[in-house]
Amino acid sequence: MKTKPFLKSIMTAGTVLFININPLSAMCGIEDEDIAIMGSGSGAFSAAIHLASKGAKLTMIEKETVGGTCVNVGCVPSKIFIRAGQIAHSQRFHPFEGIEKHEPVIHSMLLLEQQKMRVSELREAKYESILSQNPNIKFVQGRASLKDKHKVLIETSETDSFEIAPTKILIATGSSPTIPNIEGLKETPYWTSTDALFSGVLPEHLIVLGGSVVAVELAQAFSHLGSKVTMLARSTLLSKEDPDIGSELKKVFEGEGMRVLTHTLPRSVVYKEGAFHINLGEETILGDHLLVATGRHANSRNLGLEEVGLNLDSEGRILVDDHLRTNIPNIFAVGDCTQHPQYVYVAAAAGTKAAINMLSEHTGIDSSLDLSIVPAVTFTEPQVATVGLSAKQAEERGYEVETRTLTLDNVPRALANFDTRGFIKLVADKRTKRILGSQIVASEAGDVIQTVALAIRNNMSTSELASQLFPYLTMVEGVKLCAQTFFTDVKKLSCCASHTDELSNL
């Protein structure tokens, strides 16, 4: 293995790396493996933990904050913010007649400080402490780019830089918000999702540009916290999903007082006298803040990727196979910078798989990433959750499709909650009755969807799913009820009643 160039580079940088040799790794020769990881998010850390546990020596390079998007500016702070909004909203509009409703008193800066504290705690516990406890991982604060297929340039400042020559490279550089090309927009003080989450400001009138996951989550959260909110979506809400989802979410948002304009794209944006003027042609909307949440793009620019011949798609995403290999044998990639779904758990799983495959020449073990069943959750209220195929996707793949949609006024848990907004939909193969997918809009849909994911994984039919025991007065019982609707009218069943194809033939 080519370790000398790597060690020379590190020595040139004025650092000394102490390695604990794992006896097992020594037998395999893994301790000679020098690996560079560009990025420090979940995918990067999953790979680093596995590699270090096998005795591999690695350098992790991060130009911003250790931990990447999820813990710092994505999943964790957004879910805290969303939950705070739900608490505030329930104080105003909960459905229970015996409990007095009232306007919540909101101290936005205190919320922000609590949010930042929890983010800091999790970053330290799940990322920084791993670095401090593992001498096999060398962390470098700086900007990494490919010098060639076997060299990484690390710029630690405007004037200081050094090169390393690892045997393998993992690119895990994540993604960033995409800003659309709308006249005047880039000259205004618009918010990205990060700005919105860490502003400590509750706008009087927030205009949200976008209809994707980030847009719908934050739009509703600000509405719940008391801001007037107007959404402008180029297509529909969550347009990549089953159309019923966007329609239901729009109805929910409008029921809560938000204005939702779909199939709408601003002609121009002007900021003057403390207000955003959004020109829609037929009208101009004014708001004190503008959140641009129109999707994210891979952080693949200015990294030297194209210069070394790395294959990218038309959107700049790194193309990898199911073993996380790029077209260059010693270079791997994981997470949001690739063509994979932009979910932290996908990145984490990919990171572990990539690490296994980076060491396969020593261990003889190779592992592939299976993305055939990926559950996804949008944290609105009610939540949106999907897994598998929509009806349209199934038809495009040649299936003869059968679907059932159960509205939540048929689910006892929803009735007990006095909140029947949403539905549960199951998609099945009409010939085999095998479940192909599910789309759910419901409170706790994110917890419910995993049941369907496991049903799909185990090739269950609608009758097999319907015959399972589900605890009563849970939202997941709605999956059983929806499965029953393929062969019976659940409105005519008593609570907890079972009825399947097999039972009906007795």
C-alpha cells in the first residue's frame, strides 16, 4: 500500500498521527490503508466509524461545521422548531371542549437558544466525541478538492494548504439550497431554510417560495407559531408524490389559515422599505420575510471532480453504483452529493456499505445498498409518509394495479383524537394481491409507515396484512383497516373485528 506519500503530507502539515493497531486488522493488512473522507455528515461518519474499527487510518476534511447538515441545520433544528409550532398551535386550536383555548405567549429567542443548545449537545455526543475518542480518525478543518485521482488538496486557509495521497477517497460533501433564477431575487435578503431556523424572528407575513418537503414543513411551522403565511409553489405541494397527498395537504393548510397558490412562479422580486414585493403578474404580494425553499443541489462544484473524469448527472450529482463506487475505482461517494434519495438514513447506510467495500480487497466482503424500499416522512401535521410505489409508478412498471384509500374518519384512533384529517392508501398488484406501496397523511404517519415497509419487504398480500394482530386505538391499526377494504366494507365491522379472504370462506 502507498502509505509514505500520505504520511509525508501529514508530517508536512505539522501533525503527528498515533494509531492503535487492531490485531485482526493487522492480519488483514488494513492498517496500511490510508483513506480520505471529504465531508463530515452522517454518511462520512458512518464510513469513518466502520473503517476506524477495522484499523484503517483516515483523514476527514470538513470546511464548515463538523456533523454536516442534519444535526446542525437540517433534521434536528427543524424538528425542534416544528414541534414548538405544534405545541403553540394546539394551545389555540385543540379540539377538546373541556380545555380552555388561549393565545400562547412565545419568546422566540428563548426557543432559539433551546434549539441551539440541543443541536450543540447532539453534535458533541454523536460527532465531536467520536473524533476525540478515536485516534485512527484525523480531522482537518479545511476545504478539500481532488488534485488528481489519487491526491487530495486540503486548503486550511487562504494561504496554507497541503496534499495527501490516500489509497481510497470517499466523497460525502452533501447538498445546499438551490436558488431559482427569478428576476431580482438574488439581490434581496431572502432566507434559506438555515436562515429561517436560526433567525429568532417570527415574521408578520412570511412568503414561502416552494412546495417541497422543506417548504411545507417550515411554512406550517411558522404559521403555527403565529405568522401569516403565503405559499407559492411552481407545481403542487409535494409534486413528486401521489397527487392525493398534495391535495390533502393544501386542504389542511388552507384550513389552518394559510394561503396556498399552486402552479405559481413569481415574475420578479423586489425588496424595498422593509418589504418583499413578489410580482405574480395578476397581483403583487407583500411580506416582511421571504423563505426560498425550492430544493437542494449536490455540493459537487469546484471539487475537481470533472477534471479527474468523475461521472456526474445533468444536475451535478455524483453517479455511483449500488456498491457506492464511482467510475473511478478508488473513489466512492455517499449521501446528498450522489443521485440517491436525500435522506440522512440513506446516507448513513451508504456510508457503512461504502466502508465495507473500500476494505473488500482485504476482507473479501462486499456489500450492496438496497434502495428498493425507502420509507420517507414529511413532518407536517398531519404527517406525510410514503413507501414503495405509487399507483402511477406501479402502472409504469407494468403492474395491473388495485388501490384502496381509507379516510381517517374510519380509524378509531383518529376519532378519539378528534382529528380525522388525512387518509391511508395502499397500492397492490391486482393479480397477486401483493402490497406494492403506501401513501399516508395522518398524525404519526412516520411511525405507521414502517409497518407497510416491512409488509412489502416480506411480500405480504392484502389479506395477510389484514389478518395480523394490530393493537387497538393506535394509528397503525388504520393500515389493517385499509388492507381489509380490499375485500370488505370496514364501516360494517365492529371495533377490532377481523375479516379476511380466508375467514369469509369459512
